[in-house]
Amino acid sequence: MNAGSTKQLGVESYLSWQIINNINQSFTNCKIWISHTWNDFSYKDFKQVATDYAGKKLPSVPKNTIAAGFDIDTKRGLYLNVNYYYADPIPLNDANTEYASSYNLLGARMGWKKHLHAKVLMELFIAADNILDEKYSLGNDINAFGGRYYNAASTFNFAGGIALHFGFK
């Protein structure tokens, strides 16, 4: 009863610029990057009982997403990573009568890495997510009963820690 077909056109792109990549300089790595995804996903032929969804957007797929970042590392082990993510409004049901709002996320991580041994790397870090304190849904429930589409995501939050990375092979 609910079989049909879809049309899924899209383009994914990625661009990066490695500004610095030299372990002998004070700044050993510096890179900026951006990716973009364009989706044109729709029902080609899809009926549920008497309702025809042909031409409607597929639920859960934003038309555009953008991710971007900036990474920098120093010879002394200090580093900074900044990342950004954007998503267009997201259709939440087959009829396209409900949409999740577009949103922007900004995150950052700063830390220090030091080899304690040839095969053991220690990392101290602090990180922040959702710096812009966006209200958005993480993992929408598509075609949810009673309009219960949304799963709340964390507001602005931060963390810190210590990590040990073992490189035994």
C-alpha cells in the first residue's frame, strides 16, 4: 500500500586550503575547509491509500547543508579547532506540512598534546558545543504520531578532559 519511487538528485562538494604544513615551523599546521551538500530529494510516485505524495520533498533531508572549519597546531603541542554547521529547514512528514527550522551550530576545541612515550600521546583539552545556543532538534522523528517530531538537542555546553592515546600495533 505504501510502495513507490523517489527522485534523489544531489551534489556534494569539499574545498580545503592547507595554509601551513611544516613540522619545523612554530605553527606546524593551519587549514581551512568547507563542504556543501545540495539535495533535491522528492517522491516521484508515492501513494498511501488515497493520498498522493508525488512531488513532495522526502522527509528528514534538508535542501542544503554547510560544514566549515579552521584548524591550527603549534610545534609546542597547542591546537585549536573551530567548526561550523548549517542546515536548511527539514521536512518532517510526507505531506511537507511540518518543517524543522534551519539552524547554525558553532563549536570549538582547544588543547595541548605531548608525547609521554614514543607510543603514548597525552592530550589536555577544553571544548564548547552549540556556542550560539541554538534551539534545534537532534534526530527528528519522521511522520511521528501526534506531531511529536522533535528530540531536543543540548544548548550551549562545554567539557574538558585528559586523554591518553596509545599507538601499539
